[in-house]
Amino acid sequence: MSVSDIAAEAAADLPEPARALQRRIEDRTATVGVIGLGYVGLPLALAFAEGGFRVLGFDVDDSKVERLNRGESYIAHFDAERIAREVGAGRLLATVDFSRLAEADAVLVCVPTPLTAHREPDMSYVEATSDQIRNALRPGQLVVLESTTYPGTTDELVRERLEDSGLASGVDFWLAFSPEREDPGNPRWSTSTIPKVVGGVDPVAGDLAAALYEAVLEAPVVRVSSARVAEAAKLTENVFRAVNIALVNELKTIYDAMGIDVWEVLDAAATKPFGFMRFDPGPGWGGHCIPIDPFYLSWKAREFGKSARFIELAGEINLAMPEYVIERVAEALNADGKPVKGSRVLIVGLAYKPDVADDRESPSYHLMDGLARRGAEVAYHDPHVPVIRPSRDHSHWARLESVEWTEEVIRGFDVVVVSTAHRAVDHAALGRWARCVVDTRNAMAGVDAPDGRVWKA
């Protein structure tokens, strides 16, 4: 039996409303709604628009919506030409009017899932978005949550709120989970080329969600048995990274005490062709996933009387790394007869990863906060983040501007801390200009600098 015969047979098993939606997906007459037009939602919306679907993007940020409808990009590494092309063709439109969700045949939810001040899941964005969908929900729609969350969110929290409309999941509408796997700024992997995990609250929902993503993705769709399995798969990916980052961060502190260069150790270990996967240490952890998502699982585990000890320990280690770096800064200053208080400190790299403008959960902010508490005068340089935008967690740094990258400016600081190793930063010049460098990323390896000027942290 051919693949097309199998697909036709599977479609024949669907109830008529679901079969009608599948036909609209197959002939690309379905309208796709994407809620949340940030680092996840925007590339997803573009993938569907470029795949021939009409896409309605929803966001609460008026300025973001206006820029998108003008064909502009508000994400530094994202190509504005792609946006302008789809907007000009009439396939992509953004709006702040959530009543228009009724126009969408499929609604994809890409909203934040942060932590509260007590490091517990903050589901307010998912809850508010579910309520907005409920208010516009009509029979025949597919709803897919993409926001990373704990197992049970889709078939408990989201389903309950949507069914408050009087419509029933699996009968009147279909509900699934498909975790985002974006890696901002990664030139090798994109929305279309990363395999897509899909799990439905019921089998029909899974079929429809799989068909929707298969229509536009180059990569395979990985179908799992339930939304809970898909939710757990995403958390497992991020827990794996969090634990291994914590491991190399802890090894860094141990090897430093022994006088051993952790970077040389990792270079040597990485030559093994099997049984080893390299992770690099740094000043902490950052981004929209790794510092947050593992705690969703540890929180949910307590409901079942389980303790996620590895996750909690990894969190403790990674959260302690900024303080370790600050201690190294204090040592470096002390070697020059200076205290932290009153010293001028420059943080190089505000983004949480190289070569992007994404500063979410960046450990650089923790370095800045800790140094400022000790009385240092703190500034930053980042070619990708010219000014710090207002945010919920770091509003006290809002509107601070990146200092210029000149010899005169750099020589005016007592110590420079390399927190993120952007390629656009001239580290060779830093070796010549800076009085002292504390390097958390091995960015100064191979750079000529006077003895004693570069400290590894």
C-alpha cells in the first residue's frame, strides 16, 4: 500500500468535521492563527505563510503588530525580506483583535511560560490565552499549544477552559500539544528543518495536528501517543541540557581549584568518538528554556510525591555560577590592589548566547546585579543589544545603553568580564586594551595579552 493510500485510509476513519478540516489543510485553504509573535511564533507564522496558508498572527503588543504589517522585522537575526514578501502577498497579517480567532481553522499558541518569584510555574499567559480562544471558539477548530509546560497542561488546564464554551474536546474541536524547538540564531536548524513532536488529547486531534505540520515542514513529524508524552518529551530535552550544563559548571570550579584548565580538559574529552557529548561551562544559564522549564517538571513531580533531585541540584549549581564569577572578579581586582566597591566593571555580552540579541534570563544580568550590590560601577557592551529594554525582571537596568567599543572607553574600566562571546566583538583588541579581563567563555584563548591580565572564570 502506498503512502497516499495509507493517508486516504486514515482520513476516511475521521469523523466528517475532522475530515473537512483535513481537506482544508491538504488544499491549503485553512487559515492558521498564531498567538504570540515572538522568537517562536514569528518563525512559525512565516513557515505556514511560506507554505501557502493564510496566517493571522495575534499579539498584545501594538508596536510589534504594526511593524509586522509594514513588513519589518523586530527580531535582530530575522530576515525582514521574508516578512515583507508574505505580508505583500496577503498571506500574513497581524492583529491585536482576538475576536478574529474565530476566522482561524487552526490556532497555534506560542505564549510565555515563565516562573513566579517562588520558582513555580506561572501559567497566567496560557490561562489568559485559553480564555481568549474560548471566547471565539467555534466547532471544527484545531487548537495546538506549543509553549513549554508540565505534563497535563493541555488536557487539564487548557481543555477545561476551552470546554467552558459549551463545546467538547474531541467532538466539537480538537486539542493537541506540539513543543517548540527554536534555537534563535542557529544557522543550521530552522522551524522547517527541526523534527516536530506532536501529541493529541485524543487520536483525531493528533492526526489533524500531524497533518497540519506535515503540510509545511521539511523535517519529519514525530507522532506520540498523547499530549502528555509530547509535553514530557520537551521537558526531558531541556532537563538533559540543564543537568549537563550544571555538571561542567561544577567541574570548572573543581578543576580551577586544582589548577587545571577545564577548557583543555573538555577539548581532550571531546576527542572520544562515542559515549561523550560536549557541553561548555559559563557564567550561569540563560534563555527562555533552560533556566525555567526543568522547574516545571520538579514542581509537577511533587504532586505525585516525587522529588526531582537532579533537577533541583542542577538548578542550585547553575544559579550559583554568577557569584563564582563575581568572586573571580574580586580576586582579579584584589591582585591589582583594588576592591570591588568603587571599581568600574564592564560586562561584555548581554545576550544569553552568542550572535543574537536575545537577553531573556541572561546570566549577565545576575552579574550586573551582584557587582552593583557590592558597590561596583557597572556598564555593558553588546553589539546586538544597543539598549536594555524594559522587562519584568530587570526593569532597574532599562534604557541603559551599550558603551562604545573604543580603546579609550575600554581602558577606562578596571576589569572587563566576558560573559557572552559574540563573534562581532574584537577579543584581540580587548587583550591589548583592557587592564584586566575575567573570561567566562574561553573567548580569550589564543589572544596575546600581558601576563596576569586574563583570568579564567
